[in-house]
Amino acid sequence: MSSALPHTNFIWGALIPEVYLDKVSKKYRIGRREVAAIDGVTLQLPESGIVIISGPSGAGKSTLIRIIAGLETPTSGSVYVEGVDLTRLGAYELAWFRRKKFGFKPQDPKLIPHLTILENVAVPLMFNFVERERALSIAKKLIEEVNLRERIDHKPEEISGGEYERVSLAQTIIGSPPIVILDEPTAHLDPDNSKRIADLIKMKQKESNSLYIVTTLDYSIIQEADRVVSIYKGKIIEC
Ligand SMILES: Nc1ncnc2c1ncn2[C@@H]1O[C@H](COP(=O)(O)OP(=O)(O)OP(=O)(O)O)[C@@H](O)[C@H]1O
Ligand SMILES: [Mg+2]
């Protein structure tokens, strides 16, 4: 881990990184066996750029980013985002904080089946109290940017795997959240579609100057990274 604070925020007179994990562990009990999915991880991330979380299957990548996004509570340790310790927030505060700060695409994203692609992409804005017509108009522009104009009125079951990933990406980054977290955005895609997603990630991150945290083993995305964090058996092995 680098010793200097990379990019930092200045809040309440103290320099703090955008994301700071302090000795975080997550243990699961399966019968009598205990699995340490995350094992004593201390990590700080800058306020902007593309950070890749890499490592073999089962290493703890998804668990780590779910903890950063406040979707999973660590067994021990603290998770600071902009200086706020997520582990100390109540359910309501955490939900509010997550809605304002994060865009999160899970490993297996699920669009809402009875809504159109346009409505699906607009949903996060509506949850943030953006008026419906305005949300739809912003979503339409973004869908055009991800090259899916002709799919706008389709339902999720009527689009291909590559298109589904692009729609999920658009849904995650709409409204330019300060922290975008993408779990395996190209896992099931061919090289052409993977490259398209990698280019989109690069373009949208540059545009918003926000922090993108991406789990992947895909070289087309890794080569765009400002930093690669490698994880193995729940521990960080290099940054
Ligand atoms: N809910 C759970 N209950 C029990 N064990 C879990 C749970 N979630 C994850 N694990 C275990 O924690 C470890 C890390 O899982 P995780 O999903 O974070 O890995 P990953 O690096 O994302 O793997 P992949 O590349 O296959 O997605 C694995 O051994 C997994 O079996
Ligand atoms: Mg995973």
C-alpha cells in the first residue's frame, strides 16, 4: 500500500481519503467452519480515477466492494467514505448516504423486467427525487451515448447480453455519483463488447472525474486503470 495519502478531501480540518478501510474483516460461518472472505484489509482510495480490484475467483473481490458500498457490514473494522464511518450509520442514514454517494452494479445485475430500457435507466434518478420527465430525458441522452438508441422502448428480455451490460452500466452511472462501483462489468462478454465497455468506463470516468472501483480480470479494462489492487484469500497482496 502506498504510504502517502494520494488524493484527499479536506473536511473538518483533517485530510481524509475518499475511501478508507481500517483493518476490515468479514467472516462467514458455514456449519462449524469459518471463512474469512476479507481478512484484516487496510486500504485507502483516492477521490477520482479508475481503481481495479483484481484476484482469482473466491479471493474476496465482491465482498470487498459490497463492504465499501455499505451493502455488507464487516465483522470487524471500520469503513470510512468521505470521513463518514458507514459501520456506525443507522439503516435510514446508510440508505440515504448510499443513494447520494454510490452507483453500484452487482456481478449479476437485474433490470426491472416490466419496465422499458429507458425507464430502467431513469429509475435511480427518480429514487433521488428527480422529476419523471427530466429523469427520462437525462436517461435518453445517456442511452444514446452507450449506443442503444434503437433499444430504448425494448424490455430487458428483448436485448442481448452485451446490451444488458451497457444498460446496467448506464443505470449505475446516471446522475454521475461520486463513487461508481462495477462488479465484473465484462464477465460474460466477447472481446468487442468488452472493449466497448472499457472505452465507456474510461470516457465516463474522465467526464465526471469521479472514483470508479471495478472488479475485473479483463485486460481491456485493467489497461485503463490508475491503480490495481490485488486480493488473494481475503488479503491485499499488492497495490
Ligand atoms: N454469503 C456468504 N456465505 C458464505 N460464504 C461466502 C458468502 N459470500 C462469499 N462467501 C465466501 O467468501 C469468499 C469470497 O467470495 P467473493 O464472492 O467475495 O469472491 P470473488 O473474488 O468475488 O469471486 P468471483 O471472482 O468468483 O466473483 C469465497 O470463499 C466465498 O465462498
Ligand atoms: Mg465476485
